[in-house]
Amino acid sequence: MDRDQRFEEEILPHLRSLFGAAYRMTGNAYDAEDLVQETFLRAHRALDRFEAGTNARAWLHTILQRVRTDAFRRKKRRPETVELTGEGPAIRPAQDALASGHEDLERALAALPENFRTAVVLRDLQELSYAEIAAALSVPVGTVMSRIHRGRALLREALAGRTS
Amino acid sequence: MSCDPERVTGFVDGELDAQARAAVAAHLETCPACRAQAEAERALRARLRSLPGPELPAGLEVRVLEAKRLRPSGFPAAARWALPLAAVLLLGVWLRGYAPFVAWDLARDHDKCFSRRPLPAKVWSGEPAVVADWFREHGTQLPSLPAQVGELTLVGARYCPLASLASAPHLYYASAGSHVSVFVVPQGVRLDDRHVSHARGDSVRLLRLEGEVVGIVGEREAEVQAFETALRPVLAAWASR
């Protein structure tokens, strides 16, 4: 199987899912699109290093985090983190989410500090294992567990606050 | 086990080893708070999993496929720099042997040194032998240069950095109203016998004898010419040593 064929069969099917994660990490569709495009480009180049049978999505997230890190370095500044305010979401929720009553959850997720949001997105939306998340973020597994715990706790607080 | 909310999170995610899992499971039996946390996290996780993703921007898949064709794996991002970089390096190599550029570079250094008061000499002497000894101690053999040419007398010398990044022995000659520099050019220069030019208002000559290139820079054409006449026999003797 040649590289292009392998890319289209094993990697490209994760495009939608990666875009969803990138969208929630960056907060807007433009940055998400850039991030995902560069990620898939690097994945295509590095395809020889992808072990068949391992989790392609986890591998893509490792690349995506590297692309983000490189972009931060270029910009010499941290990405804008979204602060918890009462002024509505900095991330525009997907239209489907608005229609399906997930708006509160989208708002709360968008308002999470970035480290917690990334961990929760990788775990609960991308369904990566702690070990895969640890590898993608270059942090210990214990840190992953702690960030997911804090992220979920903050989400629950935010959701409880809105309903009360 | 006492309450450990982080481990409850690991438990909910099935990420604990058997022993820890058993400990948390036993703890949940007796602790309503942790049980509530586990249930809330499971419910939250289910909601998060059911969140619809954003719409894929139209044409993103096509753009991803196009991009990898435009920057295929055999020609990675580094290669986009390699070509301009190689061109710059080649230009540098070409320039460092290009006589008019070397002439300009020597004139630049001549102007720079003689605009300084006092002169930035490292060895001060009117005696060619003293100056030659100083250079020999620093690893450079010089031809036996004259102490005086016309009105101009040797005053001192030093190594000067050139644009080619090499450092060149630079000898200072001065009279009341004029200056001449003699350089031993450390790099190869493409020239047959001599190169005569004007750079930055100075008169410049590059002379080649065997492998050696000597540069003469001065404000007055006649003085530079006199130095060339004086140096030719010296350089001929030196080249055949």
C-alpha cells in the first residue's frame, strides 16, 4: 500500500474528530482549521513512523500538540485562554449544540482554563486513554488524572451554578 | 481508604490498577460523597460524549489532500529553506573571492581604522622587523615590507576582521596628511595579476604573486601606485622563497 493510500485509509477518517477537538481547544474555526491542516500535513510526512494497529487518533493528537507548541513559540505568547465570565461563550457553540440543549455544557467547556479543557477534550470527547493523553501532552499520567478531575469538577460547578 | 477524589476520577475512567480499583470500589460502598462524585462524573462524561461536533469547514478534506500534494513528503518544510540558504552561502563564497568586493572590503576597513583616534594598532613600530616579529609570534609570516614609501612611514599594525570572516594582517602607513594601508589578504581572490579599482573614495590595488594576495588602499592614487612599485620586488622575492 503506498503512502497516499495508507494516509487516506488510516489517517484521513479522523479529520472530523480532530477538527472537533481543535475547535474546542482553539476556540474558533479558523485557528482550528490551520491547526488541523498542519497536523495532517505533518502526519502525512511522518506516516512511516506511525505503527499500524496503534491508535491513529492518539498519534494525531501528539502531532497536533506539537504543532500548537510550535505555533506558541512562533507567536511568543500563550494562546488566549478563555476566562469564566458571565458574558457568554468566547467559543461559538456548534449550531447543533444550541438546538439540542447543550448550550450550557458548551459554555462551561469553553470557559475552562486551557490545560483542564484540553485534558477533558482528549479524554471525554476524543476518548484517549490516560497514557495516550500523557504522551500527547508530554506530562505524567498523574497530571493527566489530576487535570481531568479538576476539569470535570469545574464543569460540574459551572453547570450546577447555571441551573440553580 | 480516606476520600481521594482524583482516584475516583481514575476509577470512573477505568484507569486504575487492580489494587487501587478494589480500594476505591470498597470506599464507594461506604462514602456517599465519593459515590455522588462518581455518578456525577459518569453523567457528565456521557453528556460530553454526546456533544455534537462542529461542522467540518467546507472543503477542508480537499485542502488537506491538496496541501500534502503541494508540500509532498519528499520535499519537507526544511527544504524550502535549503535552496535560498544554499544560494546565500554560494553568493558568500563567490563574493569572498570577487576582487571588486574584496577591494571594497579593504577600503571599508582602511576608512574604519584611520577614522579612529588613536589608531587601533596592536603593535606600534616604524621598524618592519619588529612588526614582522609580532606577526610571526601570532602565526603569520610576512614579506619584508618597507619602513617608508615616499612621505609615508610605517606606524603600526594589527589583524583586522574582514567581511569574509577571515582576519587579515593590516599595516598602517601615515604621513602628515595621508594614509596608506597594506593588507595581506587571507582568502583566495579571483584575479590574474592585479586589480585596480576605487572604492568608497579610496584607491585600491590587489596584487597577486604566486598564492599570495596583497591589498593596498590609500586616499591618493599616486601614493598607492608608489606602494605597488615598492612592493612588487619584495613580493616577488617573497613568493619565490
